[in-house]
Amino acid sequence: MILQKPYACLLAIVCLIAFSNASAQTKNNTLYTAGHASAFIGGLYDAVYPYTKVLKHGDFGLGAPDKLDGEVLILNGKIYQTQSTGKTFEVKDSELTPFAVVNFFKGKKTAKTAQKLSKIALFLYLDSLLSNKNGIYAIKITGSFNTIKTRAFPPVKKPYVPLADMLSLQHFFTFENVKGTLVGYRIPTFMDGPNITGYHFHFLSDDKKAGGHIIDLLTNDVTIEIDQLDSFLVDIPQTKDFDNFDFSKDRRKEVKKVENGKKD
């Protein structure tokens, strides 16, 4: 069938509007995962994703550097790396990552609290704010903290071993009376495997000189911003290591150990 020119133009305009709306929805509401969490936890530490690609899918998130050289946080479109030495610095977007989770953050719900909350108490408080147990939530927490304890792993060499077998190599950092930002997510159980489910936060101080994966904390006066997402996209590594990775092993216990920084 051949459409007359006016109808063809109208159809093109409708398609363009639909595409624009879909693109806008993706930009605002999609969680993008570069890599696969279980594969990363299991030892796939070689970076394959350019940050330039990751940033096309989000300006807020967290991840890991090449060969596990510390921890990564993404805030306002800038990438920060905290190494095992404690050094924290901005990373060029020309570098690569083996695993990152990002979205375009837009806080749709805000709460403030001056309660002194431990990590466990904070998570319980967040549970009271996040009504959908199967919702995908991006969470930004800014303000002052009585105590922040973080960790970072040193860079590794092949042959790689699972992350849970490297907990003795962690370096811990404790900061007192510090101001900064927690960047993180609460990801539902049905997304287990490609993503790390439950709560997962990284920290960056206001002066951009301290950071790392959150091990423990005590809040002072903080503002919590919440962005509920409605879809997710997993960008699978196109590598031989991923093609040959054994996914039959249940790594949920390993993930818990790595998240808490404890062997037991």
C-alpha cells in the first residue's frame, strides 16, 4: 500500500512523537546495569564498558573500577573512584568499568530526619518510605554523619578468584563528623543475579576526598531523596570469560558477605 504524502507525513510525525516519548521515559525511569552482578562477584573484574557509554544511560549510580581497583560512585554525571589507599578522585569518562549501575536521578519523594540512625536503623526507616516491596528505587542521602565506615579493595591480578574469597584484602576507612552523599539503590529480589538486590550504597564526602562502599554509619541530619524506576536494562558482557562463566552456583551468600564486608 502506498500512502499519500499528507498521510505519510502524519504517520512519520506520530512515530517520531512515540519514539521521543519512549526515549524520554527510558532516560528518566530506567535502571541500566553494565555487566552482570553475579559474574562480577564471581571474578569477572576486567573492564569492558566505557564510561562514555554508561553515562548515556545515567548521571547517578555506583560500580567498580577495572581490575577491582577500589570503588566507584557516579553523582551529577561525574565519576569518582576511591582506591584501597583511601585516595578519592574524579575519573575520566574515557576509562572503562567491569560493572556499573546507573539511572538519570530525579528525586520524586523527599524526607528529612535528624534521628541518629545506624545502617540497620536507616534501612528500616527507608523501608517505611518505600511502599512497593517489588519497586526499583534509586536513593540519594545527603547531609551530615556522625560516623561513616567504608571499604575499598586493592587492584588484583589474574588468575582472579571470587570477591568473597578476597575479604581479607579489604581496606577500611572511618570518617567522623563528615558531610557528604550516599548514592545507592534498593533493588527487588526478582532482579537477583544480574543485579545486587536489597540495599547497596557508596559514599562521597562533600570535599570529594573520601569515599567507598558503605560498611556502617551513624546519621546526624540527612535529607533523603527517592526516585522510583519502572524498568531495567542489563547490558551483557560480550566476552569469552562471560560466555564460559558458570552461573549454576548460588552466590547469594557470597553477595551478603561482600556487601557487609564480613566472612560470616
